[in-house]
Amino acid sequence: MIITRIHHHYDKNNEKTSTEVHANWHEIKSTRNRILSETDWRFMSDQTPSQEWIDYRQFLRDLPQQFTDSNQAADAWNAYPIPE
């Protein structure tokens, strides 16, 4: 999971409750930018990136244009398979 939208809490009896958390665009864009930066090395001239990495990075760059709702963007990102 990239953007945490569910927080789990345990009470004194070790009972778990879950709370859905609103994702905000600042967190999404900041995490996206960090991941794009951390994976730039895969696209240097001496590397041959897989199609999965090309598609994943394009998906990340397109997030703000593809989704108007930040929660939908976070959920879609969490569901997207991260390349190996």
C-alpha cells in the first residue's frame, strides 16, 4: 500500500477497529514525486526499463489528470501493481 487510507486501532481488550482516512492531494503528489525521483535511475541511458516500469511511471504522472477525487486516486494507486 502506497497511500495509507485505513488506520487500525486496538483498544485495551485488543479489539481492532478500522478508520478510513481521507487522502489529500499534497500527500499523493509528494509521495508520487519521491517515487518518480527514486526510480529515475531505471531510465538512464545505460538501462532498459521494462514496459511495466514505463506504464507505472506514466500512471503516476497522470494521477492528477485522471482523478478529480484524491481518495479515488489513492485507491487506484494502491491497487496498481508495482513492477519488480
